[in-house]
Amino acid sequence: QVLLVESGGGLEQAGGSLRLACAAPGCIIRNYNMGWFRQAPGKEREFVARITWIGGSTYYADSVKCLFTISRDNPKNTMYLQMTSLKPDDTAVYYCNAERVGLSDGGSWGQGTQVTVSS
């Protein structure tokens, strides 16, 4: 298990930007694929974006493609999600996830950070 701590959420107006961070204090995220998920009220948790350890390949949900950018700073054991052109539909609790390369056990989850976009 990896301890993950999200930060950077908050209230933003539609069209604005936010940057979320996911830190793994005391843990080296080497050999972990990492990702962001979100859960809106009354909805299932859904995939947002993923970045691999090997090659740093990135994958996005269609709804955020070209609007959100996932990145990672391995020496700082931190992953980021830069969100632009925010919409009210982006309102959700955002969770980060870290899964060790080669495993399919669901990985570890952070506690989540609330993002609220007002119209």
C-alpha cells in the first residue's frame, strides 16, 4: 500500500483552471502506474487520466482529452493533473491511484480532493 495525499481542489468558475497534486510522502513511486479518477454526487467513480511508469505514456477519458493534462515528477514522488476550461460537469471528488507495474490489484487510493465548478 502506498500513502497518497491529494491537494489543489477547490471552487472555481466555469472556464477556469485548477491544478491537482498527488503526493506519496515517504514513498518512491518508481515502478508505479498512476492515475486520476473522479466521483460526482450520485454517480459511479470514473476514470479521468493515467500515466505509466514505463515511458510516461498518458491516457485520458474522452470527456477531458485536450483539456486536462496529467504529469508526474518522479524525484518529488508527485503526480499532477492540470485542468483547464473547467465545466460544472467536472464537479466531483478527485482521487489519485497508484498501481504497481505488473499488478492488477486496483492499487492504492488517496482520500480525494473536492473540485467544484460554478456556472
